[in-house]
Amino acid sequence: MTSSLNIYTDFFGLTERPFSLVPDPDFLFWSEAHSWAFTMLEYGIVTRAPITLITGEVGAGKTTLVHHLIRTMEQDVRVALIANASGGRGELLRWILQSLGEPAAGTETYVDLFSRFQQLLIDEYAAGGRVVLIFDEAQNLSREALEELRMFTNINANKDELLQIVLVGQPELRDTVNRPDLLQFAQRVSSAFHLAAMDRRTVAAYIAHRMHVAGAQHEVFNAEACDAIFDVTGGVPRLVNQLADLCLVYAFTAEIPHVNALTVEVVLSDGVFFPARRPVIAAVPSTPRTGTA
């Protein structure tokens, strides 16, 4: 497989695969929607918002934005990235402490864990720093876990917030936060944005951008190919990556230096690509969206 991929990149004059499914900030494409989403992330961090909420369809590029955000964090910010956290109160605290590089022995009680967590926040604040917890795939958090996170944001020093929380998840996270029994939680959300899928024109620009970053010196995907890819994927970046990568493999195998609509058709007819449900494409707001989720 490695040998084949090397030939595929050499064939198109590339330095690396342009459509890997692994989130890579180096390939981040600043569509209008992604720019707005990142602005809301930065706004939440800079204004010390207690809770920032970013939602989007599966594969919309949320995790890539998060990794870029972490890259741009200032030195005085201690960041913990927690993915797929689950369990009760004590388990949530163990996830958090371990993500902050702190031991969390199984023999410690909830009181022990909370005491250490609170002291960590105070110590960071005393040293001129602060703590940001980023929960990826946050739609998996239970109502009880969300309420626990809200309680954590009450730990403060006078008017200063010692802790900020960023929740990143699929659209159902927004539905959960809007439940009547989570009203107090929703009131702590100071910055929120929903990342929609890309439109037809943006998909073409996205494909060209990733090919350019990977070293392409000429156009490989023509307009008809980009249109066909959009029609199948609905503009979801992860699906675009998957289908575009398969198209490059097929074009390479056929020794064709370009990808056209026929290439996409052959990939689909062979059944090697499994498209997901096409999401609704929402318009990007003309002004930042802030306030409750």
C-alpha cells in the first residue's frame, strides 16, 4: 500500500496525499463558514467565555479547526483536549485530569479529584495562566456531565474566570443544550456557531486548495469532476476527501493525468465509495452569532 501511494503522489507531482482523512491543520481551508467558526472559537477564548459551542455535521472540519486553535493558543493557556469522554461524575473528572497531564488514581474519591482539580485551576491562575478544556465529540456527553461542566465554570476568583470550556460536536449537541432542563447551562454559552457543509463553488475551491498544498503544479480535477463530487458528498469535507482520494487512485491506475466526471462515475459504479446522507446546506451569517445556543 505504501509503495502504491508513493507512485500515486509521484504520478501527479505531489509531495504528499492531499486528501487524507486525518485532521491536518496544514491543509486547513478557510471557507467563509470555517472562518466564521474559527472567529467564534477565538472570540470565546479571548473574551474568557465560560462555554463556547461549535456544532457541525460529521466530517465538517470541526476537529481540524480545534487543532488549529490549539496551535494558536498563547503560552499562558493550559489546554486539555478530551475526546469521547463518558462515565459519571468521577469518571469525567478523571478524563479531565488525565488530559491535563495529572494522575487520577482509581482509589481517589470524587471529593479528592475535585479538590485537586480546583487547586490546579487556582495554581494556574496564581501563575498568570488559565485552563481551557476542549471536548470533541461532545454530543456523547450526558445531561449530568453537561451540568457538571456548568458547575465547574462557577470556580472563579473574584470577577476572573479560572476555567473555559469549548464543546465541539454534531448537531444533536445543540438540541441537547436547548432542552428546558438545561436552561442554566445554555445561559453560560457565550459564543456559538453551527458549521454547515460547503456549497458547490466552495467544494471546487477546497479541492484546488488541498491539491496546491500537496504540491500540484497544474489543475488535476476539472470543473465537471468537482461538480460531480459535490453532488455525491453534499459538500461535507470528510466525504469530499474520501471520494477525491479514490478518484486520484483510479486516475493513476488508468494512467490519466486528470480527474473528470467519468472518473467519479467509475469510482461510484464500482461501489468503493459509501456516501452518507446529504446534509442541509445553510447560509453563512453576515454577522457573528453570539449569545445562547
